[in-house]
Amino acid sequence: MEKAPSPVLPTVGPFISKATPSKRKSTVKGGLLAATGILSLLALSRVPQLGVPEKIQRHWGQYSPYFPVGEYAQPPPGCVIDQVNILQRHGARYPNDDDDYYKAVRRLQGAKQLKGDLKFLKDYEYTLGVDDLLAFGALQSYEAGELAHMRYSQLLTNGLPFVRASGMQRVVDTAGNWSLGFMHSNFALSSPRGEPDSPLPIQIISEERNDTLNNDCPNAPNQDYYTDQWLHRFAPPIIKKLQKMAKGAHLEDEDVKRLLDLCIFETIANAPKSAFCDLFEYQEWKDWEYWGDVEKYYKTGYGDPLGPVQGVGYINELLARLTGTPVADRTTHDAALPFPLDRALYADFTHENLMVAVYGAMGLFDVSKHLDPTRLPPDEDREWFAGRMVPFSARMVVERLSCGGGDGGGGALVRIFVNDALQPLEFCNDGDEDLAELGLCTLASFVASQGYARRSGDGDFEKCYE
């Protein structure tokens, strides 16, 4: 398996947010990000010790720390990569500002008696921040940039990467940390205020309007109808177990999810392991994981009739880059923003819900039937895993290859990796079994397969706002 190089520590370190958004400011100067904090060199350990077995972490769903799902494969003999498009989720973060985890804590602390694994709550205080990128997430992003440099630095002869980020601060900070990792320490320059600047210009796209790097569809059905069904199935036995250790506590089903989430967020924010993790068994983590699968499937995945259309804008931008032609999109592409077509490496930073929408619009991970929100399928029957598709720092990489003297035009080929797993591209029907076995598709066939995006969603985009 390919091994990442030892880190070249940047002059000022990858940057993170030191305070919640309400307590800090960030600036953008000359297209470069000026960030508000630095990651200490101590935090740049190659293997952060979270204190939780990887067997459990793999069931943290969309909150899983990044892990490769497959082993990256070098291009076939005679093929050269001539363009790369990276779509990457932000690194590990604090909870969102609408995650009310404190409610579960208060209910437990209101018990008449706490015993067993809940004794720690007698002196417990909730201290998690809000929204921002964590030190662990900064490291994830930095390492992703290092890995991209190791694989694709030969493309720099055709110019620097073009980097974009959806406008939320944790996404922008992720793009900056990726840039530091990609360009290494020689390019990590310090601003006059002692803050690190991104070594690459970052085009920041505001989330106040439609944005190809952020999902948006006001009329999409609410996934809570489905996630609540599964929550009401697996939560009651856990409540019964917890109430034996918290006499008189009045817990709700939603509190179970809050406590499971607290284990994850406290662990990645304040490693080693959070005391909340000791409350749950392996099967209960599998149940929680399935909640995340259902949520992503019915939020912007195939289970939402208006889910995949939210990824159409990005796909049309991808097609424009792959073919070197102007963007043809009537959904979320902003033609007023710079959009070069002459780069060999593009890196876009986003959220997991947009990535799931892109998968759906493109045809990746197309499951044979809808997820059942009332029953956890046997392992052998499961096809849709949020943790394998969109963990923290997830990335989809689309490579264009020139084989046998091709020039990136009609003879070009395409292959796609998601978290290093080569995708089968069944939707791209070349009729060439040899290409299919290598996970390859001709560029012409790939473009033809994206009819839904090329038609701007067949009217689905308009349904989002009518």
C-alpha cells in the first residue's frame, strides 16, 4: 500500500480555528486566506491516538475519521494522468450550532442517582465549541494535500492547482490546510500579523446564494421521517440500559443519538477517548451507523427525489474541465466567477451532503432498492455506507488519462476513486470489458452517461424552488 511521506512541518503550521464563529474573525487578502490560529507541532502526530478501537471508529458513519476504503491503483501501463479533479469534504469539526447535545447531558445529570459508567457526569461540564475545524481536522486536510502532491506533483508543470471552497469557515480552513500540505513548508509564508497564509489562491464561493459546492433545495422532503423510524427502533433498549445507571432520568429517543454523537465529537476534539464512549456496545454502534446511512440516503441521496439534482452543478463543471469546453449548466454554476479550463489539477472543498448529491447525480453507489428505515439489513445485504462514502475529509478523485498517445480529447479515458476505492462505473457503458475491468471509461462515454446533469436535472432543479 502506498505510504505517505513523513511530514514537512510548515513554517507556521496548518491552521485551525481557535474560537467559535461568534468570537473570532477571518480575513481574505489578495485571494489568500489569512487564518486565525495555528496547529501546534505536537498535534502533527502521524497517528492521533483517539483511544477507541478502529473497529468502532469504522461505525461512526459520516463522523468517522478519514480512512481509505481501497488501495489506490497506479495507471495501467501506457497510460498517463493528464488531469485530476478532487472533490473533498472538510476535515473533522466541532458540532454544528443546532446540535443540542447538552439536553441529553442535563437530563442525565437531573437523575436522582448516577452510578456505573455514568458517575463521571457528577463533575462533567460540556465544553465543545461550535462549527469550526478541529486540530484533528486540520491534520486530516494537511495530510490529504501531502498525499495529492505525492501522486500528482508531475501535473504542476501545467500550472498550480485551481482551488475553490464553499464559503463556510471550516471548509475554507480545510482548503487552506490542504494547500499547505500540497505545497509543503517552503510555501507556508507568514503574514505581518503572524498568521499563516494559504500558499495557493482560494476562490471562496459564498453560501448565501446557490453554490455548486453546497447543497440547497428548499422543497426537498425532510429525511427526519425516515431517520426517526429507525431511531425509535434502536433507541428504547439503550434508554432502558442507561436509566438503570441514572435513576429517575427521563430520556428521550433523541437523547440516545446525542450521547452517541458526544462520544465521537469529544473524542476527536479532546483525545483520548470520551467517557461517553464507555456507554455503548459494538452492536449499538452498528445501529447508530445505520442511522447515518438512512439520513444521507434520504437527504441528498437516491431516496430523495430532489437529492441528486443538488449535485448537477458540480458535475457540469467537471464535464467542462474534462472536455475543455465552457460550462453548460442552468442550476448552480455562477458564470460571473473565474473558472479556468487550462489547469491540470483542480481541488474543490465542500460538505458531505453535496458529495452525496454528486454521487447520486453521477450514478455512483446506485443501490438496488431503497433503504428500509425500520430494519438493519444483514451485513451481506448492505450496499450503502455513509462512513465509506463521506467520512470526515472524504474525497472523490476523477482522473483523466491519456493512453497510447491520446491528447485528452476523443481518445481520453476517465476513472474515479472514492476514498481510494476505484469505482466500477457501471453507468458508463462502453461495451469494452477490458476497460471496465480496469475501472476505465472513455471520456466520450462518460460524458454521454451524464445526461441527467447535462439536461440540468430534467426540471428537478426548478421543483426545488417553485
